[in-house]
Amino acid sequence: MRLILLGPPGAGKGTQAKNLTEAYNIPQLSTGDILRSAIRAGTPLGLQAKAIVDRGDLVSDEIVNGIVSDRIDQEDARNGFILDGFPRTIPQAEALERMLEEKAMKLNAVVEITADAETLTRRIINRAREGAKTSGARADDNEEVVRNRLNVYREQTAPLVEYYRTKGLLKTVDGMAPVEEVTAAIMQAVKE
Ligand code: ADP
């Protein structure tokens, strides 16, 4: 199973990806998680990405395309993967298409998880407050940066919805339902 989860920040992609990895026994491939761990570890990639991620802007296509290509080649991704946070731009989607073609792999579906803007902002601000209590706060979860991330989504990532609809791969699921219901809806949509 090869899936892309698409949706604005706060829609629940990460939560759903985690549930789906258990259901399908395939890894979650989150470019956000990979970038955050590089930043924490202070690797050259992390040093390059930190300021960009902290502002809520997008890291260059070249960097994330490389991350994804390497990650897809790892043994545990051979039978499939759930992409969470990639692609985020049309050029990234085109690069992914080329990568998969080279590796003779095919996408099963692209699942768009929807939620209204108010809910999204509230969820992320809550995540920041919870994170602050456990020192797990993300530097990009403050209100101003959240607004920027939502704008970046609207401008650069939302066009992927039409892109994948045209390719006949798009499934849309309501992300406002309870977590387990959203997971069930995704699994149902992927089967259809
Ligand atoms: P969110 O929870 O907002 O969906 P992620 O955890 O997926 O965010 O990503 C956090 C940040 O990492 C993004 O705001 C961006 O700076 C960077 N990033 C993650 N994936 C990509 C990507 N595919 N292209 C460019 N930048 C990315």
C-alpha cells in the first residue's frame, strides 16, 4: 500500500498516519519528523533547515525530494509507505512521480483530510500548549507561525488536490470526525 496523506497543518495527518502504519504494517514517512530530528541532532541538513521550519516556510524542493528518495529506498518501505507532509508543492509531486516510476512503484491513493480553518488553528495552538508542559513544544506551533503555515498550505499545497483529482487518485475524508472514525473512513476510501 502506497498512500499520500494530504491536508492542512492540524488536519490530523500525523495521527492518522500512525494509525494506518499499524493497520497496514508499513512505515510512516513524515518529512516534518525527519527535518525535526535533523534539527535536534544538529546535522548539516538540520542546520540548513532550522530557520525555515521555525518560520513555517517550506524547505527547498531539492532538499525534501532527496530526503524522500533516500527514505523510500530503505528496506522497511519495500512493501509500501504512508507519505505525510510530502509532496507539498506541484514540483515535489512531479519529482515523486519520477522517483516512483524509476523504482517501478505505484501510488494506491492520495487521501485529502479536510477540516475548517478555525478548528485547525485551535488544534495547533492546543498542541503548542500541551507541548510547552512536556517540553515537547514545536517552535513552529505559535500563532503567528501557524497562520503562515496555513497560508503556505493554501498557496503552495492546496493545488495538489486538483492535481491528484485529475489523475483519478484523490479520496476526500472529513477530518472533523473522531480520530478512529477518520481512520476507518480512510481505510474504506482506499478500498473503493
Ligand atoms: P504540519 O504539522 O504543519 O503539517 P510538518 O510536520 O509536516 O507540518 O512539517 C513541518 C515543517 O517542515 C513545515 O512547515 C516545513 O517547514 C517543513 N517541511 C515538511 N515537509 C516539507 C516539504 N515536503 N517541503 C518543504 N518543507 C517541508
